[in-house]
Amino acid sequence: MDKILIIGAAGQLGQCLKAVADQRGIALILPAEQDANILKPDLLAALFEKEQPTHVINCAAYTAVDKAEDELDLAQAINATGAGNLASACKQVGATLVHISTDFVFAGDAVKLLKEEDLAEPISVYGQTKLDGELAIAAVLKEFFILRTSWLYSEFANNFVKTMLKLGAERDELGIIADQVGSPTYAIDLANTIFDIILSGKTDYGTYHYSNEGVISWYDFAMAIFQISGTTVKVNPIPGSAYPTKAKRPPFSVMDKAKIKSTFGIAIPYWRQSLEKCIERLTN
């Protein structure tokens, strides 16, 4: 019997995992935040000793990409040291770790589908700390699945879709970046995939890429959000240089999902179909 423990259950993906688990009748262990602090190895060890999980899903992360440029130590502690602490706690009880990483581990300076074995060259503090977390896990543990994902959104927490719906209702005109290209990921789809991997019982451990199918810019994404939701707002495509940010973003970060599809037999939805589902749930 799988005993699945979630770290960071209060965040966007954590809430999606809870919603999907309720729907699919999957039991979860949801420890209180103070009992599951990934920066406190002793607390983690006590929690894992008590619960004896078979699988641990790590949704805890420092995700403020621009802020990370100024808060390197905190981002490093949560994304790298914390991930290593979790790996050690999993090793202690023989649990499999499912860890969420990001397309930001890549520079994204070439127009090609990014494979798991491609060279990771982060161009931001956030991307570097997430890569350091992957390496920290692999140095301690053999039984892990690292899932790199991109442009995560859902009806929970703050994300691009909810921000666009809010701004579209408040403003007549918006400028959205058109020269950063990637694949949106509906966090409900990612949550379903995580459970599919765990319930498959397969032990093909390692790093996998997962996002929804398709390739778009942030401008295309915003346009689709407004079309589907029936929001009337003028949207202007702008270059990233017109909206400078502290952290650099990969210009092209579309990931190849062939490995996760062939290993686990997973069918991945097209981005627009998933966006329609999310907006329908948000507006209802």
C-alpha cells in the first residue's frame, strides 16, 4: 500500500495534488508546515520515522525568480539544501522522492526541444538553485523522480492565468512579452501525472520533462486566456527588452516529453484544452 506524503501542500501544486487525490480516492499524508520544514533535518527525520512514507512529493520551493537575485542564500537554502535534506530523510526510511524542478535549469538560447540529458546552464539564481537541488538529490538517493516542468498555472494560488484575468478586468490595454517561448502546464495535469507515476509501481528512476503539449509565447498565452474567458482588452506584443527584469529568462524553453510518455504510457493534453478546463473552473 502506497503511503504518499506531501511537502509544501499549501502551495499551488500541493493544492492541485490534494484536489486530484480527493477525486481519485488516493490517501495522502499532509503534515503541518512546522513539522515538515525542509531546512530542519531533525524534524524531517522524526516526521518520516513516525509516518514511514513509501513516496514523498516535494512541492516546497523558492519560486520568486526576480527576488532570488537578491535573496541568493534563502533561495539556495530552500531549493538546494532543503532538497538534499529531503533526500536524506527519504533514504533513512526507504521512500521514493518525487521532486519538482524547472525548465529554468536551461539557458534556452537555441530553438530546439530540450531533452533530459541536454546540458543544464541556468542563467538566473533561481535556475541555478533548482539545478543545485537536483544534484543534491542525485548525490544522496537512487530512488527518485525529478520532474522538470514549466509555466505552471491552475485555479489555485497566484499564477499567470489568474493575473491576466484580473488585469484584463481592470485595464483597457496590456503589453505582453512575445519573444519568450515555452509550454504552459496545467498543474492539475501535472498532479495526475505524478500519481500515475507512483501508482504505476515502475522503478525507472531519474529525471523527466513534463509540460502540456504545444509551443507558445507569453503573448499567445495571454491572448488565449482573454479569448476563452470572453475578456475584452487590447493586447500588444512587446519584446522582453521593453520589460526588463532582475533575472534573465530562457528565451526558448520547450521541453521534449518523449521519455515520460514512453516510460509511463502517459498521454499529455494540448495546452489550450487544459487552459479551457481551468478557466471554466475559475469562472464557475
